Amino acid sequence: MGAQSEDCADNLSEPIFLGACRLREAACEAPAGDDEAGEDEGGDDGEGLQELAGVTCNDAVCTVPEALIESLLYASADTLSADGTLLSAHYTSLGSQDGWEVSGVVAGNLGDVLGLQNGDVITEIDGEVVDSLDAALAVGSLVVYAESVDLGIVRSGQLIQRTYERE
């Protein structure tokens, strides 16, 4: 895991994965070189995410190469952590969860090539509200092999729709 919280001692938890998406309430990474030896949490061979450059986005529609989708579905926790794109629970001012906030987006990583921005809040997947981990997992299990997936994203207070299609 990598440093994601300013105060790791307060909230250290293991990441939760939804298909290829890393979900977290609070996650911290151990200092560099503090990995547990011999731990293998996934099916990839350590080559990292494949074909990130092959994603194309035009306005509200992104085309995602099949090779990237397969790479994500079988990636290890270490590979997904190395990418840096994270989803964490987002809460309203009244304390109820209303979606999943995107963070860790930098030039060239998964969030970037998918057209996401730090601070985006994913509120819907294929029209289903994802306001809890259970809701996100239920929808995620249905769309993981879909030909296209629609996301409802709140960006700077405005709801935008983005569609991701398999190439």
C-alpha cells in the first residue's frame, strides 16, 4: 500500500476492491521497502496495467481496449496500488454516504486515461445509486463484464454522465 492519508496511525485499513477499482474508507501505505515478502494477492505476473495509452475519450464516451479490461480484472493488489487511482467513500454534510470520491489521479495513470479528475464523486453506475459499499459491490458484480458502463459523476457540483465501452 502507499501513503494516502496524512495521519496513517489514525486510520490504517486494507483496501477493498470492486472488480478492478480500489475502494477505501481510509487507507495508508507503508513506507517504501516495507512490503511483506512473498505476498501475492492476484493473478497478474507483475507487469503492471496493460494498454493504458489505448483508452480514447471523446466528450462523454470512452473506449477501453479489451486488453486493459482483462489486465484490470486479473491485476494483483500490488499492481492496482502502484497505479495510485483510489475511490473512497464520499459523505454529505449531514454524514450520509452519497458516492465514491476519486483521488490519486496523476498524468498517465488509470484515473487520468479514463477521464476522471481528483475530487470527482461517482454517484451512479448504470443508473443505480452507489451510496454504500454493498450497493457498489452489487452493481459492480453486474457490470464487470458489460459491453458498456454508464457512470454518473459529480464534478465541481455538476452531474456529468460518462459511458465506457469495450473496444
